[in-house]
Amino acid sequence: MYFIPQPKFIKEQGHTPSNTASGYIATNAGALLEGELKRFGSSAACVEDCGLYYAILSSEKSITLPELPAELDDSAVRKDGFYLNAGENGLQIVSRHPRGVLYGWQLWKQLAADETNFFGTVIDYSDTAFRAFHMDMRYGFPKFERMLSIIDELSAYRYNKFILEYENRFPYQKHTDITDPLHFTPEQVGEIQAYAAQRFIEIIPLQQTIGHLEYMLKLPQYYHLREMRNFPETDKPYGFNSVGFKHYNDIDEICASNEDAYAVVESMLDEMIIAHPDSSYVHLGCDEAWNLLSCKKCIEKFGVNGANRLYAGHINRMAGKVLAAGKTPIVWDDMLRHFTDSELEQLDKRIVIMIWLYYESNYKLAKQLTQRLCNAGFTVIGAAASKCGEGPEPQYLDMPWYELRMGNVNMWGRVCAEDGIDGFCMTVWSNYSGTIAPPHPFFDTIWYPVLFAAEKMWNLDAVSDGFDERFASSFFGVEGAALFHGSTATRFKCIERVCRECKRHSYEAEVIRAMELTSIYRLKALAIGRELYKLNMDVTQAEKNIIRNRAHEVNAMREELKPLVRGIVAKYYSESDADVFVRSRFDADEALMQKYLS
């Protein structure tokens, strides 16, 4: 049996097939644990008041709690730590913080998952205090119950921050026209926070304030507030960026000289702050503002070389609103990378800067940025990615490039250990940058790197070698499955085995199977797509027959996959989300095949 995160100290004294001794129960670590303990007994144990938090299952009524070991001192990080002891007389979990007791209880459930009871001792604590998960809703709106189950998973693997980038799924009251018809109600926004708080997860809202406001600026009534209103002249009618000129996306960024634009954005930010009264942070976004100084008014106000001055003023203005509400602002770092020391000095030092670098090869840059920003007086947090723009290879539209993702997590763990960074954020992006981009790999393909990030933040010396087997054991309950290695056929054989044998998370196993098949389909469709031109040429009938046979194989695979993929997405997302996902994967190929085969 494997555990995620792996405990720092575990001493096993044996197992027994009988139930853990129970009858008397006690906890002072919150209603959630109290409810779980009541499944094992209703009589209250007597526990001495020792200033600690605990959860008790016992055959004895009077309980004396043990002293906490020296490893669990009273420092900030060790608040997550816990001492667990399971023996013939019952179970004791003790911590300096209710969160530590919950983590101990969750570990005990993993220990007991093999249907025998663990006897022994565990001492465990986290190496970092900021363990964040990020989720954006640029594409895809999970059903409310699914959001709660995601929070349960995050808690089980000891995440303690959830950065929620609502996009237009937030119930704006003043600008209701921005909100998508499918959105969280105000009551659901509150319930999500309360549910997370019970599990000691802080919901941190992310409200973009300058760029990535496509969901607002695409609407006709807000279109005039954009920064990019005239396309600049170019030497050629094309550029060398695979997605075209940056300025083609003219609906991503507000004009920083337009007070009407600020009135809308600040109103949205005010609502976000008010709706999250218990959040100690608010993330202001501020990344990828590529079109600064594109309008004449901004150039007149800030000068042709005034982009950094414009940007610093914007951040300070937005951060001021967050600070005035008693919260800490967070911003992405990319637009600050080329700031001079004197320009960095203009920023409020109370702003937390989140450095997003999504590849292991970014190690040197991560070190450089971290040290520079820390020396400038800022608090720095890292950001890795569980899925993002993996490159032009077509298979990575459907499955994350796991080797890159695991290396990215390793890189941030290394920076945390070497430079004293107190954690990082594991981002989950729903689609490529821009409102018209296709969805990324479907959400539930991400748990493998997300759980490794949980392991790495808890144990900074954790390694990725062998983690796929630990993941299959802990997440699916399948032993000896080396997922995501070897040839395509070998990988798929292992994935199918996990689908057959999994004891838990069967839906997520089916997602991985369906998306792996879709990835295989995409490579086959690409291969035949570049041969179809021969059907319109004067070549032999034998050559045309080969191409048609290959095309019919791809068509058959597509027709099998379409209902499978649609059903998987629609289980926890809307029918419209399922339609978008299926069309993003199959429409263009189908149209091309029909053109050449008709």
C-alpha cells in the first residue's frame, strides 16, 4: 500500500483483520471530523484539556493524550503536523491545529483502505505552508456537486489553498450581462467557501483586471473599452508565432487610460472581494497584457516608452483596493520580468508575486526571478502547471505531456528547497490562451501531476521516479501498474487494466482511457489527412484504395469515440460544454474526410 503524501515517519507494528477498537469517541477538531467519528461510536470519551487538538476512537472512556514528539514543534509549518497512534485500544490523532488532525484522519483512512487495520505510529508534517491548486473556467463549468468533490480530493491530498478563476461564471450583480447563463449562484459561491473551510482549504478568488478579459470585452456593449482598437502595420501579412500576431486578439485587454473601463473592472473586483469575506488573498491576474500602449490616448499619457509605468500604476491601483479590504493582493509575474530595479521599487511591497514557469528547463530563470524579487522585498510564490500549452504535437491536445509536467513540479520543489520559498501553486488551465482556443486536455486527466505536486509540497525531497505506481495504488487502488510509460500499446494496456481493476475513482480511470484513445486517433487522423490530396490526383487505383482504407479506419474510430467522449464530459459538465469539447476534437477532421471521400 502506497500513500500520497508519503509520511515522514511511519512505524508499523502489524495489522489485524478486526475493526479498530471503538465505542468511545472524541474530537475537538471540527464538525466534519465529529460527523465521521460518529460512525464508530456515540459515547463520548473523557479527554484531559492539554491545549492540543485530537480525534479519538477508543475502547476506554478515559484518555490521556501523549506528548507531541519534538518534530512537531510550534512553528508555522508544523501546524499541519500530526501524531497518529493506532493500537489494540484504539486510535489517537493529535496535532497543534485542527487541520493536522484532519490530515491524520485522512491518512488513517488510506491505511485502512486494504480492509485490515494498521497498528503503529506515524509522525508527519509539511515542508511548506502554501500549497495551492488553481482552476480556471475559461472553458467548462463543472456541476456544483462536482466542485465539492474536487474540494474533497484536494483536502485528501493536503492542499490548503484553492485559487478559483471564475471568469464569467461568477454571479456579478452590477454587470449581470457579463455573467454566463451557466454560472454559480451567490448561494453556491458561499457554499463552496464554507465546504472548503471545513476541510481547511482557503478559497482565493482570481479576478483579472487588465488582460484576459475576453469574456467581458467580446460583448458589444463593452467592446469600446478595449486597448487594441487599431491593428498596427506589419512588414508581412503573417508573423512567426503559431497563433498569429498577439494583437489579433483585440478583446483581451482594457484601455488603461479609460476610466469607464476601470469603473467596470473595479466594480467586478469589489463584488469578488465582498463575496469572499474570509479569504486572506485576492489574485488580480495581470498576466500577458501584450498590447499595452496600443492606443493613442495611452501613448499620450504614458509616453512611447511608458509601458512599465502604466503597468505599475495599474497594479498599485488594484492592489490598493485589495489592501483596503484587509486582504493581500497576488499578481502573476511575467509582465514584471523586464522591470528595472527602480521600476520594481515603485510597486507596493505588500503585493505577493506568483512566478509562473511551466517547464523544468526554466530552473535557472526561476532561480533568477525568485532571488531578484525576494531581494527587492516581495513575497514570492511559484506556479507549476498540470496541463498547459505543451507544443505542436497533436497528441498533447488530449493528454497532458506527463514527463514535462512532472519535471516542472520537480523544478519548483527544488527552488522551494534551495531558496526558502514557502510553496507553490499547481495550475490547471482549461484551454489555450484566448477566447477562441480549443479546450486543453479534459480536466480529469490532471490528477497524476496534481497528486505529485501535493507530494512535492509536503515532502520537498520527493522524487518522481516510481510515482506512477504509487499513484495507481493510492488513487485507483491498483497495485503494480506502471502508468504512462512505454509504447502507446503498452500504456493503453496498463490503462485498460486500471479501468478493469480500480477500486475507486473509476470515472477518472475512464477519462484517461477515453482521452488516450482520442490522442491515438489524433495521430492517425493527422497521418491520413496529409495523404488525402492524392485522391484528387492522377494516381493508380491501388494507391487510392490504400488511402480510402486508412481514412475509413479513422472514420470508424471517430464514430466510436464521439459518444464516448461526449458522455464522459457531460457527466459532470453541461451538454453545451460536452458539445464544444467533441466538436473541438472531431469537427475539422470529419469535414476534411467528407470533402475528399464524398
